[in-house]
Amino acid sequence: MNISSLFSDEKVNTGRQVELDIAKAFAIIFMIFLHTVMIVEAYNVGLSPTYTYIIGNVLGRPYAAVVFMFCMGVGVVYSRHSQWNLMIKRGIILYLLGLLVNVFEFFLPHYLAGYLGVNAEAFPLFGGLIIFCVDILAFAGLAFILMGILRKFEVSNKAMIIIAVIMSLIGSFTIGIDFGIPAVCSFFGHFIGAKNGHTAFPLFNWFIFPVAGYVWGQYFIRAKDKREFFKYWPILLIVAFAYFFISSRYWGGVFSEDVHLYYFLNTLDAVFCIINAHAFIGLCYWISDYLPDSITKFFSTLSRNINEIYIAQWFYIPVTIILITYFSKGLVFDDLVTTIVSICMLIISTVTALAYRKLRTKG
């Protein structure tokens, strides 16, 4: 099948797409495991290097946040609320939710750990500026605001890609700039990997992913044959993984021990992350034929509530680990214990998200 015959002039794959739900579900699962590892490392940790590498460097990176942001762009194509003004409004809400997440991730555990005497230094506040840390939701807010502005001016896909690539290149070459004043560093940390900018996902480095997902989604929704659309996913998945592994080993990349090489990833890394996102969704499409309905429904539940789960897990993970450390003195967070805690955090965060949605529906 040639390219021209692969796509319909009309939308074909409308409604919820199971492979996207599975990909988003894996993304939030990997993020919860990653965040659990990040917190337990500040306490009585006994994780094996292999476990830490697989969760912290591999699954928790290009298969988590990147997939989340890519699917965020795809979601714009499928959303009935993708008008430019609604996107800007949603972006503002997401950014504010990102600030709330920072309260849960840093302030609450800092004061709880300090009160209980269990290493409050694991949650530094940097004079309060950590409230403006750019995590995934804060980034998503900035990205939606920018995409809304671009849609307002009817910027074409081609122009949007060019803008995203230029931003990525700027982000690649402005890593570690020190503006000297903490508040100024924090402000510019929203956009680039500024020194002491308290940012994990600066807009310039990461905007390329929702844009890629947005453009990709416009083809995916018109693909007449998904099997053909994802035909080369195994090859692309291997190629992307090989690049990640080799680049991280020899010149720094997304699997590197220095997490900032992932947070402030360069344009070439981003290109392979996009290739990997397509291939990973292709993998999810392939496994969807073999999953029982109960698992597919569970993944769909995670996907539908991904933002609420993300917020909830940042409340539960630090608090839970602090309380476990306080009440179970001497407990070592080894691979098994950390896995059990991660699974419990996934379950309780999902239940909380569902309860919140139910209350909101009644209201």
C-alpha cells in the first residue's frame, strides 16, 4: 500500500483508540514507579543498580513523559474543545494545577518530614521558588497556551513544526545559562534549561513533542489500515532504543546517569524520542489484540483519568514513604518493597481519581 492510499480524506479512527489508551496507561504507570524510586532514594534505599536503571533511566524517561506529551498533542486532534481560546484557558488551568502538584511534591513532604525528623532536606524549597518548578502539568499548561496562540493565528502544520524545531535548537544550546538572580533563573527555567531554574521540562526543549503528536494525530485519525500505519514499529523501536543506549554511553543522552541530559534533551534526542513514541504506540496496537478485556478496560480507566492520577500520586508517594520511614525504622526500600509501594500508589491514586470524577459529576 502506497502512502497516498493509506490515508482517507475523511476521519476514520474516531472516538477512543485502544492503542492510545494503552500507551498513556503505560506512561502513567512508569511515571509512578519512577517517582517512587526518586523519593525512596532519599531514605534507607537498597535498590539494585539494574532496577534503578530500568525504572529510572529507561522506562521512566522516553516511555513515560515523552509518550504523555506526544499523546497530549494527539488529544488535541480528537478533542471537541480544541478551539484556540479553550486551549489557552485549559493551559492556564493546567499550569495552576502544576503549581498545586509542587505543593504536594515539595512543600507538604518538606514540612511533614521536618516535623517527624526524617530528612526534610530531601525536599528543598529554595526559598519558596520551588513552587514554580516546571513539571509535566506546568509544561502542559505552557504548551497548550502556546498551541492556542498558534491556532488563533491559523499557523500551518509546517510552520508549527518549524517553530517547534527552532525552539528545540535554542533549548539545546542554552543549557545551564546562569542569570545570577534566583527569581530570574526560575522564570527563565519555564522556557530553557537555566541553571538553578528548577525545571524538568522547559518549554523550548519539550514543545516539539505535543506538536509532533498534533501533526501525527491528523494522519492517524485518517489511517485506513492501522496495521499498515504501524508496519515498521518493531524496527523503529529497536533503532530508537539503540540510539538511546549508544548516545547515553558515549556522548550523553536520555538514558544517561545525569538526568539533566534527559530533562534538557537536544533536538536529535527529541527526533529519536518521536520515532520511539510512534513505535511504542505501534507496540501497544499490536498487544491490544492479546489483552483480555479486563486489562484493556483498566488501561482505558488510567488513560481517561491520567491528569487526576498524576496529581494524586504526587500527594501520596512522598507522604507515604515519609510515614513508612518514620513508623518502620530500619525498613530497607529494596526492589521488592519499592515495587509493592509503587503498585499501591498506582491503585490508591487511581481510586482517588475515580472518586474525584464521581464527585465532580454529581456536582
